Amino acid sequence: MAIVRATLVFLASMFLIWSANASDPPKKVTVSLYYESLCPFSANFITNYLKDIFTNGLISIVDLRLIPFGNAKILDDGSINCQHGVEECELNTVEACAINVWPDVNDHFKFIYCVEEMVVNGTYREWKKCFDKFDDLESHQLVLDCSSGVHGRKLEYQYGAETNSLVPAITGVPSVFVDGKLANDTYAFETAVCEAYTGELPEACQEAKTTD
Ligand SMILES: *[C@@H]1O[C@H](CO)[C@@H](O)[C@H](O)[C@H]1NC(C)=O
Ligand SMILES: *[C@@H]1O[C@H](CO)[C@@H](O)[C@H](O)[C@H]1NC(C)=O
């Protein structure tokens, strides 16, 4: 028994050493985008700025979070009032559900990018065409069911609670927080990401925008 116990203790400490080493790589920088689906500034930010981190390599050091709620208000009766009306509430919820159904940021960003490009194009009522980017038909249905039901509403309540508890409170959308701190210049958030990262900087940081 003593040998077994000693072996277990040994293995446990090897595991601790291994996991300490495994956690050595520097933490990714958390980038949280607070936005609302039909806001032209949000759509422009997503499709003309944020999308760059997926092509310039910055995404390798970023943990990107999208929070589709923005200036919406949760009313006393539990209903949600969106700045750009009912359609915005619907699309916020669709995007929240897409994040839920496709947790991998590469997947849900592809979908949200498509919807937001339609917002820019003025064709967002055709948003279901964005499902074409996903072969898995079952996932389409999951997003639809979520967005028309209680689950979607629950996700929006969560995003609303998060948005409403930000310090400092946001004064407009889009707003970006980098590791929990409001980025002073939304459009230069990449600079804040490179400053916050403690590891070896990817090439994208050499050319990180300092202005828009
Ligand atoms: C938006 O319009 C551009 C230019 O016409 C087009 O290339 C693009 O595919 C459109 N995007 C979507 C998602 O429909
Ligand atoms: C934002 O600006 C304030 C004041 O100029 C500065 O103290 C703060 O560090 C800046 N925050 C970021 C994230 O750059």
C-alpha cells in the first residue's frame, strides 16, 4: 500500500509540474466587443476592422468575445427594447444563439460577419442565407430554435446583465474592452492587445494600427 501511495504522490507531483509548465505560455488577451446588430457603426467595425485579426494572425493571441446587446434595455415586464427596433432584438438573439451553437470563434464569427455584412449592404432580412456557410443542417435548426425560444432570451438577459455592469459604463457602440479595460480608441484596439500581451509578439503587432 505504501508503495502504491508513494507512486500516486509521485505521479500527482509530476502532473503538477507538467501542468505548471503547460500553463507557462502567456495568457491570450481577452477582447470583448459590445455591439448591437443593426447599428451601422457596429457593422462597419466588425466587417472592416475586427475581421482583420483573423487574417493578420492576431487572433492567435486573442480570446475574442462578442456581446450582441449594446444599448438595448430590459424592461420591468421582462421584454427587451432595442435601439433599432424589434428586428434588432431578433438579430441580436440570432447572433447570441450562433455563438452558443458554434462556440468556436472561427465558426460563429464567420456567421456574424456574414450577417453584419448584410447589415452594411442593407440586405439583412436575408440573414438566413448566412447558414449556407455551414453544412451541418442540424446546427441551422438549433440556431433557429434557440433564437425563437426561451434559450435565446436567456442568453440576451445574460449579455444584458454583462453589458449593464461594465465599468466604466459604455457610452456608445461599438465598445471594446481589452483584458477588462475599456479601449480608449475602439478602432485602435489592436495596439491595446499588443501592449497587453506578455508573450512574444506576433508580426501583426509590428504594424498594429495606432490610428484609424
Ligand atoms: C455585400 O455586398 C458586397 C458587394 O456587392 C458583396 O460582395 C457581398 O457578398 C455582400 N455580402 C453579403 C453577406 O451578402
Ligand atoms: C485610456 O486613457 C487614460 C487617460 O488618458 C489612460 O490612463 C489609460 O491607461 C488608457 N487606457 C488604455 C486601455 O489605453
